[in-house]
Amino acid sequence: MKKILLFAKNGQLGWELQRALAPLGEVIALDYPEVDFTKPADLSAMVKEVSPDFLINPAAYTAVDKAETDRKTAFLVNRDAVKALAESAAELNIPFIHYSTDYVYDGTKGSPYIETDATNPLNVYGQSKLEGDLAVLEAGGVGMVLRTSWVYSMRQGGFVTKVLQWAREQETLRVVDDQISSPTSARMLAEVTALLLAKISEHSFEWLQDRTGIYHCAGSGACSRYEWAQKIIELDPHKEEQKVQRLERAKSSEFPMPADRPMISVLNSDKLSEVFGLRQPNWEIALRLMLAG
């Protein structure tokens, strides 16, 4: 039986990955305090001790605004820890799947980003994630970086659960309409990862080496945060609990934050489809499935 080492089991993606990966082998799922991503050397030791067949890392420092003043921790977790994992995986000759973000782009392209587009992070979080991506590629093993965007689940606080909460507390909601990207269901991202792992298992290490690299893996289609909120309210399975009467458009400039965000960071995921035959469903379908339970 294949052994899969999974980090961040309590995160929104890690939680879904535990379930999705279970049919593929023994999932050894860990989280803090069993592992500490601010101590990269300890991670290397852990990987070598477990000696898995696959290494999956959804762990990240994702406090985008806090990262502006907590740069050291952001880079420890998003770059240094990832470098340690990638190098350990390369030493053991095992595939390593790592997750990244649309925040490595500046959002000024005006059309969906492909994997070869120039990166230009606008904030510390994005820069730390980009340097983690590069560390995976530089490790020389079979490393696959799955860049995704606007990940959500019903289990932890995120945009979807926030909108549902706001809809129960306020009669008028104001949501920005100038931030546009591809909402990604944590469940669907986990399902695609499981399918990717199943495909990887069928091939040789040499075959995989030729397919190492960065892949976009986000919900198909795109929308603004306003349109996303509109659809969340519409698909709310408990509309009788709603207090909201009106949804209004707003601009990002009305809600100043410590970290700048890319305005249009839609990801084109065709490469993943072309190389592995995998694609996530349209974001509206995925949202409907998530809200339906």
C-alpha cells in the first residue's frame, strides 16, 4: 500500500485532502504541533523518518495583511519550509505536490494568466509564495506546484461563510466588484489532486520528471467578488434565515487594507487538462455542490 504524507490536515484544503486521498493508500496526516513549519530542519527529518511514497503540502502562511508586518514568519513557512520539503522529496525520489496562489501575479494582464506569464507579486504573502514555488522547481525532483485562487470551504471561515453570516446580520451588503478571479472549492481541488495522484502512480519517475513544473488548478470560469456574493446568497440552502434585502457594488479603494491585492487574477488551467486530462468544474457548479452539502 502506498504511503502518503500530508501536512496541514486541519486546514480547509488539508481536511478535504484527507478524505479524497484515503482510497489511494495510507494517509499520514499531520499538523501543528506535530510539525512546525517555522522549523524547516524538523520537516526534513520528519519526511525522512516517515519515508512516504508521496508528499502533499497544502500548508501555508495565508494571513495576507498580517504578512506585511510579519515578513519573517511568512517566508519561513512559504519559502524555507517548502524548500526543505522539496529537497527532501528529491533526495527520496518521491513526487511532491505543493499549492500556490494567484497572488504571485499583479493582476494587470487583463486576460487569464497562463503558467509562463511573468510574475510580479504586490505583497509579502505573494512574494513568499513565489519564492516557495521557485524552491520546488530548483530542488530537482518531481515537484508539481498547483497554483489556485479564492479557495473556500464550508468548514472554515472564508468568503463564502462570511457572506452567509453577513446575509443573516445585515439588510444591506456592500461587496467589491473590481476584484475578479476564479473561486475554487477546496473539495474540488482535493478531488483533482487525488485524480492527479492516481495518474502519477501509473507512471515511472522518468515520465514524471518530464512533467514537473507549475500548473494552474482553479475553478473554471471567473467572476467578481460581487457576483460571487450574489450567487452565494441565491444558493443559500437556508434563505429563510437571511436578513439581507440589498446587495450593493463597491470598489476596493473603499476598503483600504495593509496589503495590495491583484485586481484581475483569473487563472487559465488548460495546461493541467492538456497534460493530465484533469479540470475543475465551473465555479458556479462547484459552489452549488458545496452549499448543498
